[in-house]
Amino acid sequence: MESVLVTIYQQPQPPRPEWLRAPAPVGANYRELKTLIERLRLHTVCESAACPNVGECWNHRTATFMILGNVCTRRCGFCAVRKGAPLAVDADEPRRVAEAAAAMGLKYAVVTSVNRDDRKDGGAELFALTIRAIRERIPGCRVEVLIPDFQGSHAAMDIVLEAEPDVLNHNTETVPRLYRQVRLGARFERSLDILAYSKSARPEIPTKSGLMLGLGENADEVLGVMRDLRAHAVDILTLGQYLRPSPKHLPVIRYVPPEEFAALRRKGLNMGFAHVEAGPLVRSSYHAADAA
């Protein structure tokens, strides 16, 4: 296993194309949100995962809250979030997330988390508490949750679904062949099962999933995953370019041009997805409110 990872990490990086540029994280709204997040002692996937869209999104006063700390119990090869012994669960975190969402004037909030394999419910209870806290503080605010796989626990899924999120998002991230390198500790079939269970238990709640491209997958594999997601009744699909957070992470094998993303979007809509967000800088919560 280790030798496989080393071989992949040592592959040369292709030059980053000129068209792959994101706005710099500057501006009054960006500074205001950064101060707010720090004051309330919250984490966002925007910063913890080094999202390239943090400048754009924060200047539009949108952010994806990351609950259950900022230390993940898994060691995925693509992710910039810290790995190691997880932080203690903060029971007051849902209230502070709701306070931040209210201060930002959100009508649509996105909540995600690190993997918490140390907990029996994988952190599902805190997802439910956060959904309810946001709705109590901001009546009418819609809430999308981007959940981990809860190690396949349907009981954990029930806890989240009983809180009635407006969208249930769980990313497959890549094609099955690359799981051992990209999503260590995860299984493609488990992710499909999580999405299928959500739709069977609460069919009225839209489901959503996303993939990163440029990790070494081929076109047939991408289309195969898209077909699998539609076969499991996933409603919303996101497709974006993988960007290497640091030299310690998996390298970019290929930069996928915008026209290829546009073609995949058309194919996804033809497959029956209600909405497909596809482009080099697309991430799972990018333009989430528009997708929903």
C-alpha cells in the first residue's frame, strides 16, 4: 500500500493553465466574515480544506460551516484538512453556527464535518442539532448537509434525516479504481448505499453528490460513476477540478479544460440529473443554493 502511494505522489505536476485562476481572498466582506468566524470559534471547509473559491464566496457572504472540529480521523490523499486525534465534541457549536448564519444574513446554509470514526454515530447527532439550531434562529432558512459516510450506519443516517435537511449531500469524490489512493478508509459501494438509503427513507429530500477530476480517472470511469449515481436516484451532481493543496498530497495528473466540463454537464442533464454544476473551480457547495 505504501509503495503505491509513494509512486503516485512522485509523478510530475503538469503546469497550471492560465484559465484556472480564482479571485484572491480580499475585500470588506471577506475580512468581516473572517473576523466573525474567528470570534465565534468556528471552522469552515473554505479555510480548512484550502478551497480556491474562498475569496469569491466570502465576498458574497456565503460559507460552508465545518462542525465537529477541524481534525479528521481519516487520511485521504487529496484533502487539506488536518489529520490526527479528533477534538472533543463541542455541544455549543450548533448555537454558534446558527449565530454566524444569522449574522451573515443567510437564507441557505451549508454544513459539513470532518470524519469522526471515533464516535458511534459518526457525529450525526451534532448535524441534527445544527440543522435545528439554524432553523430556530433563522425561520425559513434552508439547510444543506454534506455528510461523511458514517461508516455505513443507517441509524446515524436516520438521526440526520429526522432533522429534515433540505438537501442531503455525500460526495463519492472519485472513481472506484482510485479509492485506495484517494479515499483511504472509504468504499465506493458504501457511499452509494448512503445515498440510496437517504432516498428510500426520505424520498422528498433531494440527494447530491460530487466528483473531483484530474486524479488519473478516464472518461468512461467518470461516466460510469455518473450512471451509478443516477441509478441510485441522486438528484444533483457537482464536477470540479482537483487542485493539490500541498506537495504532501496527491498530484494533479491532468487539468480538465472547461469545454470538457461543459460536455459532462450536458451528458449529466441527459442522464436525468435535475441540476449539474460542472467547471474547473466547482466544489460540492459551490452555488449550492442555485442548485437546490
